[in-house]
Amino acid sequence: MSRAPRGGLKPEMNINASLAAPPRFLMCRPLHFAVTYSINPWMDPAAWRDGSRALHTAAVRQWQDLHRALAMHGAAMEFVEPQAGLPDLVFTANAAVVLDGKALLARFRHDERRVEEPHFAATFRALAARGLIDEVIAPQRAPSLEGAGDCVWDPQRKLFWMGFGFRSDHAARALVEETFGVPCVPLALTDPKHYHLDTAFCALPCGTVMYYPRAFSAKALGAIHANTTPDQRIALEASDAAAFAANAVSLGRRIVLSSCSAALAATLKERGYNVVQTLLAAFLRSGGSACCLTLRLDHRAHAAQAVLPGANAAS
């Protein structure tokens, strides 16, 4: 198990040069990040105000550590411009669902985040102008769908797992399937602390899924079991779920997350993965972690995709 360094990157550790096209993520610097409203059980504006200066300083440092960890392990980054009054703009996973060069822009459920939509739209138009995105789709009067936070791409099965119930609507399944031409497996979420799918579910590139069973309805668990074999499932304990261990970013054999138990790290190591821990406690106060702070832009279903060595580690 390793922790992201805070110093400069050693040239021999940066493997970007070995990749024809490194994995590419969208991020947003936490210049205006704070907890100023409450739309999930993690958010306590009063507690944030009591220590706002120290908490904001910690958030900036922790975001920089995450950025450094991703870059050190071969990722390239694009950025959303921070906006005053939009503290959750840092959670770029919710901006859109992206696959095969198409970006299906999010429709947020809450007014507090709905104001982010034009800023994410402008960012994707700029990415399209640079040739990094082929098509930007902003459906009118669409059902709520909060981007990759509720629509997790499974690179092994070539399908989306879609959470619904708190932020996204079940009806969004049809829109996703129509837009991208791939299956979408709906999963009803039942625990308000796991209001987005990516807080309780992670699809690893080898075909293994990490998930917290108590976050899902019985029918959703049946769907997970129907699409995976027992050896492809890692059921998380409550302590790892509360630490958002499922809210991870996978880069080939490396899994970048805020924290996890020694037992989970050992299980992942047995399956060929190296866990990189980079603390993101300040963002957990808003109900987010590593995956929430990133959006993968280069997922492909219908064409070859450059990945880091070891992406097909044995499951």
C-alpha cells in the first residue's frame, strides 16, 4: 500500500512517456470549495463554518495530492474553471456521462447544483473545439441524471451500471442506452448516505466490482449478482463504505482512493492491484471522494482505448 507523495515527481516514476494516449480526466481546482448547503447527509454547513479556513486549506492540499497521484501514475488532466458560489463544481464526475467521444450533459436534481449546468456545458464545448470530445449532447426536458456519479462504465462488460432513486431517475436508463448504444443496468439505491452510485460501487478494469450491499435494494443486488460471478465481487464492510473506498479511480493495476482497511487493500493486492491512498477527508464532508473529483473523458466501447500496463490484471 502506498501514499501519494507531496514532493516533486521523479522522472522514472512518471510513466506518461510510455503511453500513446494517457487516460484523461476532467477536474476542477477547489478554489471555492466549501459546505454551504445540505443536499445529502454528509453536508453540515455549520460544522464547516466553525473551521472554514483550516478546512479549506486542507481541501486544497488534499486535492493537490490527488492530482499529483493521478499525474504520477500516468493520467492527463483537463480543467473546469472554478466559479464563486458553486462549491460543488469540484465534483466533476457529475458533469456528464462520457463514452466514445460523446458527452451526455448532466441534469441535476437540486437547484443548488442545477446552476452548475451552463459551466459544465461551456467546458465541454471548449473540449470539443480542441478535438478532445466529438459530440456534446444537452437533451431538453430530460430526466435527472447526475453524470458518471450515477452512471458507472464497466470496461470489461461494455455496459453502464446506473444508480437511481436519490439523484437520478430510472427513466434516464433509456436515454443512456439510446445515446451510447450499450446496455445500462439500473440499480436502485436505498441508503441516503450513498446517494450516488459511485459512493457504493466501483467497476474495476479486470471485471471485479467493489460494492456495498446495504446501499442497494434487493432487486439491485439481484442485478449485480446476475451480471457477475462470485469471484468477481468484493462486498465492502460498513467501515470501508463509510470511508468511500468504492469511490476510487482505477489506473490499470493502481487504484487511487482516500482510504481503506488493511483487509480490503490485501484483497485488492491478491487480485493484482496496488492501492494508492491519498487522504480526501475534507471532501467527504460534502459526500465526495476521489472518483467524485474526476471524470474520465476517454472511455471507449467501440474502439481500442489506451490503458496503463496491467489493466487486465487477473480477477
